[in-house]
Amino acid sequence: MSKASLIVDNLSVDFAAGSARKSVVRHVSFRVEPGRAVALVGESGSGKSVTARSLVGLAGAGAIVSATRLSYGDRDLRALSQRQWREIRGRDIGFVLQDALVSLDPLRTIGAEIEEALAAHGWGDRASRRRRAQDLLRSVGIPDPDIRALQRSDELSGGLRQRALIATALALDPAIVIADEPTTALDSTVQAQIVALLSAIKEKGHGLLIISHDLHLVSKLADEVVVMHHGDVVEQGPVSDVLAKPRHAYTRALLDAMPGRHPRRRRPIARDREEQASSLPETVLDVRDLTKTFDGPAGSARLAVDKVSFSIQRGRTLGIVGESGSGKTTVARIALGLVTPDEGEIAFAGRPWVASTGRGPRVSEADRRPYRRDLSVIYQDPLSSFDPRWTVGQILSDALQAAGLARKDQARRIADLLAKVRLPIEIADRWPLNLSGGQRQRVAIARALAANPKVVICDEPVSALDVSVQAQVLDLLADLQEELGIAYLFISHDLGVIRQISDDVLVMQSGRAVEQGATEQVFSAPAHPFTKALLQAAS
Amino acid sequence: MSAPAGRSLQINRLWPLGWLICRRLLSGALVLLASATVTFFALRLTPGDPVRAVLGGPTANPTPETVARAIAEFGLDRPLPVQYLLHIGRLLRGDLGTSFSQHQQVSAVIAEQIGPTLWLTGSAVAVAWLLSTLSVLATARRGWALSAVGSAAETMAAALPQFWLGLVLLAVFAFGLRWFPPQSDGGFLGMVLPTLALAVPLAGFLAQVTRESFELALDQPFILSARMRGLGEGAVRWRHGLRHAALPGISLSAWAIGSLIGNAVLVEVIFSRPGLGRVLYQAVSVQDMPLTIGVTLVVTLVYVVASLAVDLLYILVDPRLKAKRT
Amino acid sequence: MTIPLSTSTFAQSRRLPKVSLPPVGASLAMLFLIVLIAASIWPDLFATSNPLKIAPRLAFRPPGLGHPFGTDQSGRDIYSRVIYGAGQSLLLGVGAVAVSMALAIPLGLIGGLGGRLAERFIGWVLDVLFSFPTLILALLFAAHLGGGIGPLIVATGVGNAPGYGRMIFGQTLSVRRAGYIEAARMLGHSPLRIIWRQILPNVMRPLIVMVTMGIGQAIVWSSALSFLGLGAQPPAAEWGTMLAMGRDFVSRAWWLTVFPGLFIVLTTLSTTVVGRYLQRCLEGRTS
């Protein structure tokens, strides 16, 4: 590996479409030096990914890149031909795209992907490339590289897949490695491992450029940070300065929006009055000993949920946190009456709601239907939960009809609901497809509130949103709870989100509830080793 | 240390494949059984006397002895279920009956005629794949003008009826330019026009499907990933894009082969080629039911074999399915 | 003191779907179809002579003044015959698609909504029927039904029905499993209401595209059957029959086959292009 630096001065990117010209990145300057890491931080639309891609000449169709200086070592990158760019890519600058599942060719083995990177630059012969691929897989911490090299990305776990993708970028030992959102969509314990791997790569002397929305990741990895907002650099400097003493309002807002930085604020007076009114908190959802086994491949069985019990009181939030495959979504689907448990039962507002397949009385869907209006749901992907033919107004009107509201009263109630979720009334005439992610999720919340439910089940409702939008939606949910006294069953993989929204928390691992208690107690004094590991990975 | 693990991995990969073949063979057998059932009722529901349907159509004039022999052989005096079982039993023995219009065993007619048809459809599928792949690789996402030309040509080709294209080719290249013989002489030159008449519309159709998935594939992150490793445009298209793009076309190929055999009826008539299509056409026009049923069954058999082959090819190209189909 | 982090939440400009003219190709295709429909309703407006009038002295005139598409072996004006054939062909196309849909829609819906057993059985039946090539299925039917327009419509319709059945079956299954159907259940709507208000409309929506493209395809199939001598009988002015008659003279009078065939191609092309345009319109607003 040569020890060259990547120097960027006054980089701007415009996109030309026909006669129109749109500026997406303006005057970005930084340098990536050997053994150092620079982080580009911003939300979607900030221009951070375009900036990174223009460094390898792949900003996209119609992109016009200009800079007063753009050089790698002593090579000027501004006037390279396509052929010259191809020599730089992979050999001098390695690039790790986000989401390894789709960034590795799903039809080819990871070994073939690495060998292809080597072959593209004429490295060695077939046999030596194969050996090199296995060495690389081993060096990024993949066990049994000779077997793994023969597997495809969909056969690997999220963590191994991300490591394999990193290995393809490291194949020719490039001086500079660019990583775009390298830990997004990974479980938090796996995130910690990938951060450690990237640190090790930096220690070895590679220059690292990290693109991320995650300030937490940045604080652990980067030496310098560049904060971008709508294509402009709003703040730039050593990571410790920027994160500890942010000067620009946007940076402060971004830090403020990080979930879990503020534990739940309750208005104490309102709470007291309410508790005086009803001395005993009313239990709305009571879940007893849920167990569910799914059939796995070739006659095997997988225990998805194992004797999980909890209860939720009126106006309170229970957060269920766990990694992927922990069974938290199965619990939500059982509570919704979509999956019948093998054992255990659920009572909703004192009535039987879900019964097991085993002995005891059955509860049919027809029994549940009259009470469906009291229990609603918000999904991670709201768009797929809306009928594609309907406008927002029609979606809400359909929900109001289900709640039994007469047609003549619907217009007023729709205006009322949209105001509650802080959307302008004009939205009612638009199709969800043309709304932003945050707006869609607000529409989903409005629909969930249509019938004044007692309980709302929220399945990863903010996971697909930008941090700042995430913070707004969480605040909205909390305010609505104060106002309407709704109880939430809140499912998330994100400890910060859970800490911010929940009164009580339940930690799930491999189908079991390993720890359960008041949120602050679980977070400040975790008892179970798994909770400790989770918290450690996230800190 | 990892050798045993490696071997078990191999076994794990092969096992679902065998299972898949077994299941496909079973469902293929069911399709054939269903086809035999349909043809049985087709025979029974022929307007007019069922005896005449086997013995020579509406214009035949069989002797009372032949009629009596046919009634005994096909059990025409017995209840319908018995007749059905007799029918299936004959088929299982490979006895497809006798064609009165060709004056020989149906199986003999088919054995004689199937070769030219398989040749024709086989070469048409190959040429169609070649044309569509070339069109997509050369024009998809190659600037506005080139891709517009490519996709317009594909839409045009897909809209051409095979029989009209055959006639136009015949008028231009056989009678006008005299490059190719107007009637099939069994040689290579005689194959060219019929093959093109079948292949060009199919190529247009396959290219439309392939182009769409090719463009989808080129937008995938793994393509960007490959470019970022320093791969050139040609390598990206050939090694990554095409493999994904071919999948929908491959899964349509079994259907395409079946439909080509159907369309071979037209092309064989136009070019006066021997083959199953022409035999079927003749059988239908003189209501030779045994021959009609025999050819239909064989066409179904070809479809069943083709779909098994296509499934295996699909797995070769997309190994993800192997794991899923357990 | 805080500035809004994301201005996108409220201030995003209204991105209304742009109302614009269809592209050139789709406009031309629509124009052609409109002319074709007009020609089938008022053929006299377009035709220059009686399509069946024999004039042996004028036989085999190449295209030129007076006879833009030439004349056939009996001296009939091919242009007028093509115009008079439009109505026949459109009738065949629309009729055959109607027959296909009458078979395919109930089958697909029952398979998609009738429970696990119906799903398996109908899925299998459709697979079996689909394994018969369209032309062979139509040929078998035509052989049973005999010649004429009515049997031709039925034979073409039946031949194409398995393909449509599979599409509708698949569409029904995917709509039934869609997230918004689950969401409707969670709102407490009754199953019948969900089927009526959401599943049926969403299954039927792409049918407009299928039907548009299908009419062109059906015209091709039915003219193929006519070409083989099943269906309309000579000297009827039907495109497929005209092709069959022209076939005997293809070595000396190319115009007998080229012009009727060209109209089949243009019709199919137009329905395909218009169908694709409709599809894009549907997708542009939603999905």
C-alpha cells in the first residue's frame, strides 16, 4: 500500500437534466490522510453520498463535478478518462457501499466477487487470486474462509456479509477506503464488531472516509468530521471539538435528535392528577405465557417466542427491544391476532383477545372484529399498508367508516386527525406515494388514531426515518399519549428509541424475555448479561 | 480441519436439487395425465358417432365387422369410467391408436414427423435468444437515441404475426431475390426462412422482457459496487447485468417452446415443411381424432420436458432457488 | 432558538402528477385505433368500392391510382376489403377477449380467494391448461365447433383463457397478501367488505391494460385460425382469410398478403403501445 492522501478542495456537484441545472453539493473541502479517518455526516439529501461517489468518478448520470483541487497523491483526478478512473477504482481507492445484501451480486459467491476485483486490475493468476481471496476473508475476521468463499451474500449473516463486502474493497490494498453507512441495518452488537474492524483498518495505515448519519459511529471512528446540510458544509473540525462543542445550530439539532439522549419527559402534574382519579392503573393488554414455534426447513422447528408475559396499563408505553430474530415482531403479530400462539393467551381490556391452539376456549376473528377499533397498529413501512388507489383523505375515511362514523361527520374528523398529527389539511387530496417518509408515517398514525383506540401496537415505526424526522415522530407519539391516554406496545431494535419512548422495557433474546422492568432501572442497572452486552455495544 | 464441513456443504447443496427433479417429474406426469383426460373427453364429445371418430371421420364408410371390432376394443358399449380407464391403459402401453388419414400407427407418424419440428423450434429458440441478447446488450441504456431505436425495433418484432412474417419472407427472399428455396428441401438454406419467421417475433418478446430486467439490474447497488472495483462497462453488463436480466426470459422459455410448436403449425404449412404442426393441421381438418390426440399429447410431453430443463437451467443461473425450494 | 432539522415535513412543494399529452408513439397508436373503429362503424366513409364486387378484367392490378393496395385475383379492391375487414377483426378481437375474461376472471378469483384447497387445485388446473400451446388449444376447439365467426371467437377466447387466468390468479394472490389488506383487517372491516372494496378493485385495475393489449393479440390468433381455413370463409373480407387467399399468389402478387397483414401488425402494435401507455399512467400515480 502506498501512503498517499486524497485531497479535496472546493468540490461542487451539479446535476444537469435537460436545460435545468441543480446544485447538490457546494464547496466541500477535506483531506483523507493515511491512518486517519474523516467522516461526512448528514441526513438524506445532504449530498454526502454524492460527494463520496464523485471521488471515484461515479457521481451519477448527468453529474457535473468541479473542484479547485481533487488529487490522489500527486495525481490530479479532475481530468481523468474513464479508463484512468477504472485504474484508480479498487486499486487506489476502495469503496464499501451500504447494505451488503444488495451491494454484493446475489447470484455470485463472495469469493468470485473478490477475485473479480483482483482480475479487473490484472492481479496474479487464477490460483493466486483464490488464495488471496481467502486471505482477505480471514483478515476481515471471517472464519473458515475456504467454505465462506463459496457462499453467496444471502447465505451469510448480516455481519459476515458486511465483512465480505469490506474484503472486496480491500482486495488490492488501496490507500484510501471509503465506507458509505457501513453499519446501517445491522444489529447493535454486530455494529460494534464492524466498528472495531474499521478501526483496525485505520490502524494499519489506510486512510478512511466514513459516510454516515450516525453521530455515535462517527464519534468512535473518525478523527475529523464534516457536517453537511442540503449540500453545504455547515461545520467542520476535529471530532472531539465538533461533537462536544457544536457551533452550528444544525449540528446541535442533529446531536439533540439522537434517540435516547433525553429519557422520557413526563408532565408530572398531569400524571398525578390522573393517578388520583383512578387509584389503580387500568390494565389494557394482558399477555400470559406466549409460546410459538415455527416450522423450519427440513422438519426442524424454531422456537420463536418462549413463555413471554407482560401487561400494559392505560396511557403507558411498553418497549420491546431485541435484535433481528429475537421474536419481538412475532409477539406483535400474536397481539394483533395475526398469528395464533401454541400456548398462552392475551386479554384486551378485560376480554379474551387471543387464545392458543391448545386447550381452552377459542377466540375467533369474528369475536375480535367489534373491538378491533380499540386496538390499532403502525407499521415500519407505512406505504405498503395504504391501498395504492386511495388518497390520504380516502384512507382516513375508510378507517373512520370502520369505526362507525357517519359519512357526513367524516370531513371534520379528517381535518381534526390531520391537525393532531401536524399535517396540513391539503395533504388529504394527495397520494401517499408522493409524500415524504415522515409524512407517510404521520398519515399512518392519523389512521391508527381514527377510532380513538386504547392501545396502539407500533412495529419499528421510526426505523426507516432520518434521525431528525425520527425525533419529531417520537415526540408526536409521546404528545398524543399525554393527550389521549393511549397505551403503546412499542417494538424496536434501537435502544435509544426504546429508552426515549418507553415507561417499561422488555428485552428479548432468542424468543425469551431475558429482562423486564422500568426503563431507567433496566438501562442504568442491567441485570442480565445480554442486556449488558447490548448496552455496551451501543455505548 | 474444514474438509468435512466442506463436504456436508456440497451434499446440502445437491440434496434439494434431486428433490426438485423428483417433484418436477411427478408434476409433469400429472400434467400428462390431465392432458390424456382432456383428450379423452375431446374424443367423446366429438359431434357425431364416436365409432366413426376413430374409424375415419364423418365421411368414412366402415364395414359392420370393423365397427364391431372398434366397439369391443374401445369398450364403447361399456360405461364411461371403464372407457376412460381403457383409454389411459392404452396410452400407458404406448398405444396411440391408428390414424385413418395416414393409414398407419399414430406413434409411427409422430416418430417420423417429430424430428423436423424439434429442429425447427430448437433453432428458432436459439436464434431468438441470440437476437434478443444482442439487441439488449447493444442498445439498452446506451443513450437516448440508441435505446429508443432498440426498444422500438423489439416492440415491432413482437407485434409481427409469424404466419405473415413467413409469407413476407417468402415473397421477398424466395420469390423476389431467390436467395432461399421457397419450399423446405431439408437442407440448411431451407431452414433459414422458417426459423426466422418463428424466431423474430419471439426475439422481440424475449428482448422486451430482458431489457426491462436488464435496466432494473443495472440500477442495483451491486452493479455500482462492481464499477467501484474498477470493472469496465462491458464486464459489468456481461458478467453481472446479463445474468440477472436473463432470469425472467429463461423462465418464459418453456412456455415459448410450447407456443413455438403451436406456431410451427402455421410455418410448416406456409413453407410446406414436414413436421408435427402440418400433421396436426391435416388431422384437424379431416377430423382424424386418434392422430389429433396423439400429437397433442406429444406436444404436452415436449412442454413438460422443456419446463424441467428450464427449471434446471434457472437454478444454474440463479443458485438462490436451490436453497429456497427445500 | 432551534432551527427545523427537516424542512421537508411541511414545506415540501406539492408534487402533483403532471398532466401532459401522451408521447408521440402512444398518440399515433390511439389515432390509428380511432380511425380503425370509425372504419368498422362507417366503412362506406373510407372504402372506395364494394369489397365483394368481382371485376375479372381488373385482376392482379398492383397498387396504384384508383386501387391504392391493388386488386386480388378476382379484381376486388384490396383497400376496400381491408377497410371492411376492420369491423370483422375488431369484433373478433373484442369478442375473443370477452370470452377469455369470462372464463379467466371467475377461475382466477375463486382460486385466489376460495381458500387453500381452491388455491392449489385451480393453480394446478391453470398450469395444465397453460401447458397446451394457445394455437393448439384454439385449433382443437375450432375443429369441434366448425367454421364461422362465432366458433372462431370462442376458439380464440378459450385458447387465450389459461394465460389470462394465470395472470388474474397471481394478481389476486398478491393483492390478498398485500400489506394494505392486512391493515384493513386490523381496522376491523369484515372480510366481504375487504373483498368488495379493496381486493376486487385492485385485482381489476391492471385488467384494463391486459384487455387493451389482449385485443391485438386475439386479432393475431383469430386471423391465424382463419388463415388455416377455420373461421371466416372466403370470399369474406376478413384479414386472416384474405392472407390465406393471397398465399396462393405470393410468388406473383405480393400486395395480396402484405396489406392485410400490415393492418394486423399495425393493430397489434397500436394496442400494445396504448396498453403500455395506460400501464405507465396507472403506475405513475400509485404503486
